[in-house]
Amino acid sequence: MKSNIEIQRIEKSKIDSVDFNNLPFGSVYSDHMLECDFINGEWQTPVIKPYAPISLDPAAKIFHYGQSIFEGMKAYKDADENTMLFRPLENWKRLNKSAERLVIPHIPEDIFMEGLKKLLEVDNNWIPTNEGSSLYIRPFMFASGIGFHASPADSYKFIICTAPSGAYFAGKVKVLIEEKYARAANGGVGFAKAGGNYAAQFYPTQLAIEKGYNQVIWTDDNSHEYIEEAGAMNIFIRINDTLITSPTSDRILNGITRKSVIQIAEDMNIDVEVRKITVSEVIAAAQSGSLKEMFGAGTAAVISPIATFGYHGTDYDLPELENPFAEILKKAITDIQTNKAEDPYGWRVVLD
Amino acid sequence: MKSNIEIQRIEKSKIDSVDFNNLPFGSVYSDHMLECDFINGEWQTPVIKPYAPISLDPAAKIFHYGQSIFEGMKAYKDADENTMLFRPLENWKRLNKSAERLVIPHIPEDIFMEGLKKLLEVDNNWIPTNEGSSLYIRPFMFASGIGFHASPADSYKFIICTAPSGAYFAGKVKVLIEEKYARAANGGVGFAKAGGNYAAQFYPTQLAIEKGYNQVIWTDDNSHEYIEEAGAMNIFIRINDTLITSPTSDRILNGITRKSVIQIAEDMNIDVEVRKITVSEVIAAAQSGSLKEMFGAGTAAVISPIATFGYHGTDYDLPELENPFAEILKKAITDIQTNKAEDPYGWRVVLD
């Protein structure tokens, strides 16, 4: 790091205006943010400062060419007021993978990790302690350099904001398996957490919402026969007692919750298959009764059980099980995240 | 329009600092910009004001979800100082097509056209008169509404900036036909001028630049066998005396220069085929000597002749022709744009 993190504290906290018992997801922001500029080929001193608007030239390439990436993380507090992160280095590594694909400079580990820890220290009161709530953390990077020429910018901003948050989805999720639109191309940026991947999903998702669904399950753009991911979540499908999820690829995000779920499930002796799964196979399993569960896995929603999926004009309801895998796995992962269980994996990072 | 355009003039113009004889492309900005906000479900009064930074909440969705679109246009001045636009309503229509796919509200024709005309009136001195230069116009729209939830924003900005500009490419263009990476998915947003489409091209383009090429010619993401577009230009290929270009699709931008070129070429009795064209066909034509020309067509570069293309480790040089189609068509289109020739199509719009 160029030099120590500079800290500019807010004059008066706005925390008293927040109802921690009724937190929305990602729309109430903590007092401070971390900001670090990449200028003249190097990262400058990171600054923690009051949460405030960002000022950008109208020709900044973020506005024109979508050169932006982000991460999603959560911080938790346990009963003893310890602050904990979950596999934060995985987010740092993935942010840099996204950065490489979008031609954004790598962010050094010390700016990411020390910046994050210091920000959580400064805004420690903002980490919720209520069951089911957490501090959602949003690190992001974007092109601040200017020009109406479609080429990478010469300067960038790395920012971390945080938002005390409740649940991402309220209630059961109803999803639509997509048959026309697609999220990602082969050889494209689907594996990256690139801003443009999300906006591209809004229209098909809106069409699905108008039909009564919450989200789209994306299929491959060529045949629409292979289950890929849900845009904000990876997808797991349980057929009989086998848990199946698609392998990651250049079209599918390498979800941290996804790989944590695979590890925990395997260690519980659940039969896990990481392989391509077709829509036909899922429909056949639904019809024969062997389809037991479908759920999404992602940082925001953790594990989100799917109640119903739609395909080709028909809705298929998932059975109501006792002790579903989704519930067992969600408890296992959140217990590790919140220090209610042993962490044999070394995933939990407790801050000093 | 909600009410008349509000105009806030700059105190002191910066035009004297600009060398109009050595204009770069898109990196010198005129004195004023137009800005219009979409708030509470409606477009507010457009404001023409001094070119100045935009201030946005760090949670504005443009930073996180790539919800942004743009257009590229040019204004010209003829010998009598008339100001001219080229098919501006086509840009307006396409901006709204992009808007629909990205779930951004439509911009009304009067805000777009009246705003543009008024801006060009206020900054009329900024329109270059030198041969080969023009005022590049960049209308763009993006999500200013906030939230860390991957869904469309509730507020947006529509902005028009202008930049007196010289040529987009200097010299002959050397392109690489892409075999691994892809620009667009079937059922994706490739047809839209969405910001994210451009950032996704930076990395493969950078790899091509490192190998000595200027740009990538994109192929379909499934087989890499069909020629699509060049990212900032549509592609035309002349085999013997036939001019071939790919049909537009949900992966290929419906270029205004592209369709103008097709119309002019047909009216010159050039044999034009709008059909899928394979890489194999182009290679075979290059080997047999029937491949005469390749050129890109787009607003920024108008028509950009390709000198060499690379494919699978081999470079293929295009022949040097006398009176190539590229030159004839470029002269025809720019003569219409700059009022040096009759405009039988009604494409030129002369401002009052």
C-alpha cells in the first residue's frame, strides 16, 4: 500500500435513524465508505471518509462502456460482539479475476483486506446482531478515466460501501427456466461479476416477474437445454438423495457460497455431483417424483429454497420435505459464518 | 416535454484553448452539456449547463449493475456555416430500443431532438469546419437510482455531451478474426448500445493489440464460424464485385452507417447481399484472389478500410485497388452528411 489508510470521520452518525429490527436489503448505508483511486499507473492512499456522493466527469468511461465489477460479502457479529467475515480472500481473488477480464487493474490484497477491516472497525456499530441480519459489504471498481473512445480507461476507483441488511428474498421463491433470452455467451464475461451482466438480465427477469415469478434460471444461449445459474445465485438440484450443480465455466459465476455448500454437503456424506444438468432431466425428475429440492446459493440470499419452477407454460411445485438439504446446509453454513459452530475449514475470519 | 429547456450559459468559453487543426477523437469537450433527470416516473425539465462533473450516490446502480446505454452521432458544418445532422431520428429510435432491453425509460422525441438542436445552437462554435473533422455527439442514459439489489433503478439521467473530433482511426486497419472470445450471446444484449457490451470487448481486443492488430472481428459464440461485427463497426466484405454484410440480429448492432451504405451501394447498382457469411468463405476468397475488400462501417469511423486480417495464425492482406468500393461509398455518404452532394434520401437534417 502506498501509505497508511487515511481516516476522515463523520461529524454526526446517522445510526440513530435506522431501525435495525426492520432492515431492508442493501438500501440503508453505513456512515463511512472506503475510496481508493488508481491514477498514473498506481493505487493511491486509501481513504475512509463519510458516505457521500462521487463526482465524475461526464466522459468517465463507467457511463459509456460499462467497465465495472463488484463483489458481495457479509460481516456478522456473534454473541460476544466479535466481528466476522466469511472467506474474504475468495472475494478478493474473484474481484481480481473479474478485473483481468474487464481490463481493470488488480487491487492489492493489503488495500482490499486492510481497507475492509479498518472500515468495519470504524463502522462497527453498523453490523447488525439480530438473527437473519448482517452487514452487507459491497466492494466495487469502475473506470473513472475519460474519453469517447471504446478502450480501457486510464484511471479507476475502488470503493467499499456497507449496508446493514435483512433478508434478500422474502418468502418462497418461484423461478422461471428461460427459453429465449440468455445471460452469457461462450467466451464472454458471464463468469465475472461485471456490472453489464446484471443489467442484461433485467428485461427477461421483468417479463418473468410479470408472469408471477421472482427470478429467471438461465440456460445456455445455444440450446437452452442446460441449467446454468440464476443471475444472483448458483443453482442446486436434488434428485432423490443426490445434489447436482452445474460446473462453473466462462458463462457461470464461481460462487463462494456454491463451493462452500459443495464442501459441507460432501462432508455430510451427501452425494454431490458437479456436472451439466439438462432441463429435460429436471422435468423428467419432477414428473417421476424423484425431484426433491431446488435451491439457489449466493452471498446475498445464502440458500434460497425454490418452491415452484415454471417451464414451457407449466408450473412444477417442489415437494414440502421435512429436514430438506436446503435447510440443513443453510444452518451449517450460517452457523459457521456467525460463530455458532466449529469451523473445520478455516473459512471464518474473526477481526481483532 | 415537461417545460421548456432551461439554459445556464458558461461564464467564459474554453474554446480558445482548443487546436481545431489537431483534434483527437472524443477527448476535448464543448462548453455545455444537456442533462435531464427521470425521477418519480417522469422526465424533468432538460437543462443545458456548463460541462461539469456529475455527482452520484455510491449506491447508484450505474456503478454496480451496468444499466447504461448510449448513442454516437456527428454534426457537420458546410461552407455556408449551416449545421447538419445525419439521420438523427434513427439514433433516437435506436436509443429507445436499447432502453427497452435494459429496462431504462424511453426518452421522448422532443427532449432528444429539441435538446440536441438547442445544445448545438448554444455550442455552435464548437462544430469543426476542417475537412475530416466533425462534432462528435454522445447522448447517453444511465441508472442514477440507488440500491444493492440487482433490479432496475427508479431514476435515470439522460445526458448529451459533444466533442469536436478528428478521425477515429489513423491509418490502415489490421483486424483479427476472433476464435475464442465472443461479444454477444443469442438472446442477449448484443444488438443494443449497452455499456457492458463494450467493456466485455476490451480484454480480447487487448490480446489482439498485443499481437499487432487494431481491432477484433467478432464471430458467433457457438461455432466462431460466422462473421458478426467489429464491436464499434459493422463489417462489409467484397467478393469479386459483390458486397456482403451480415444480417442484423439480437447479437449484431443495427448500424445507421451500415444501412446507409447498403442503400447507397444498391442505388449505385452494386450487388449487395445481406446474408450470413462464414470465415471459411472469406478465407477461400482470400486464397483464390476473389476477396477484394473488407471495411468497417460506423458513425465514429464512417468507413474504415481493412488492410489486413488475421485468422488462425495467418495474416491475409487485402489487395490495393483503384477506386475501391470503400472509398466510393465513403465519399458518397460524407458528401451527403456535409452537404456537398444532393441528398435523395432526406437523411440530412439542416438546423435552422
